[in-house]
Amino acid sequence: MGLLSNLPNASISLRVLARLLSYPDAELRSQLGDLRAALHADRTVPAERLAELDALMTTLECGDALEIEAQYVEIFDRGRATSLHLFEHVHGDSRDRGPAMIDLAQTYEKAGLYLGPNEMPDYLPVVLEFVSTQPPKEARAFLGEMAHIFNAIFNALQQRSSAYASVLGALLELAGEKAHAVTVAPDEALDAAWEEPVVFGGCSSKGQTAPGQSQPIHFVKNNAAHTSAKTAAPQGVTQ
């Protein structure tokens, strides 16, 4: 069965997949038995992909909790290629990201859904929760619009040999798409990605220094009066 023909069942699958992409804390691990049962009863995910998801859930259940949590952070929070914030893949840090966030949040609100205080509208588990509430045609179309992002994340996760790739593969299949190989750009080094830009960098002529350091003040004679002087702005700064 596809998403179009059976929204309630696909809705359950989407919610399970959203939960599997959440931080693997003790609460999530305690729910894995119910999540597994719901996914199997739904029968919307192909058998081969379902077996991969079973393996992921078994790892989350039986693995060392601290190691599992650390791996999750390493996979999803350290680099853009595997980020679960979808606008990272579309807008990066450009100014377009803010308006896109607002538009998406308003889309949720029009459907009667409101974000919690710490929730971002482009966070994939949040997006999937929203999609799971939509009628079949709209849900399929919404997933289809994001399929290229799902595929990019899928490839990046496969490149890292992460079992979480099965979740993105399942999303692609629910969207009526198939995963295909794409080139994954290497992530920028974490230190470089988070480095603060230097204010006034490159404006060091005439003695102007970096922020936080003292800057010389240059005095010039007032052409209108020989006996007075006034303070000029530091070189490189326009008054």
C-alpha cells in the first residue's frame, strides 16, 4: 500500500520514522517495542527496508546507551551533510533561511499545529509529524518536494555507514521515490564552521586593530580655528 491509498497507516509509519530520528534517550528506547509493532502492523514500508529498520531498533535497544547517544550527536550534530534541519541543505546560513522558517511555521499554524518553545519548524521529525496529519494528496506532494533533500541525507549517512540511512530510505519510498547516488560534499571542519567572523577584518590601515583592542585616535587641526583641535574618527570608519 502506498501513502496515497492508505493515509492512516502511512501516517503511523511517518510518526514512527519521526520518532526514530529523535535523540535516542531512555524514553525513546523504552518505546522501541511499540514502535516496531506499529511499523510492522502498518505494512507501508517494503520488507527489505523494514528489516533494516528492525536492525536499527535492535541496536538502539541493546547497545550501550552512552555510546548510542554519542554516535547520534556525532552523526547529526556535527556537519551539514547529515543535518536533520532541512533548511541547512537549502539555504545554509543565508538570509533566506529566516523567512523560510517563518513561512513553514505559518503553514503548521494554518493546519492547527503549533511548535513548542524549543522546536524548529525545519527539524525533520517535526516536519514528519506535520505531514502525518495531512490528507493523502497533500502529504504525498509535501514529501515529494523534500525527496531530493532526503536523498542527499541518505547518501551522506550511507557514506558514514550509519544504520540511520534506512530511515531516510523509507521516507523516500513513502514519497514514491527511489534512492540514487549523489555526490556528497565534504563537511567543513567544525572549528572553521563555527568560527566567528572578525569584525572590521581587513580594515587595519592607519593603525586600526582588532575588536577588543585599543585603537589610536588621530587629532587634526581645525581649519577654521588655529587654536583648537578636534578628535577625528579612527581611520577606516566613516562618520
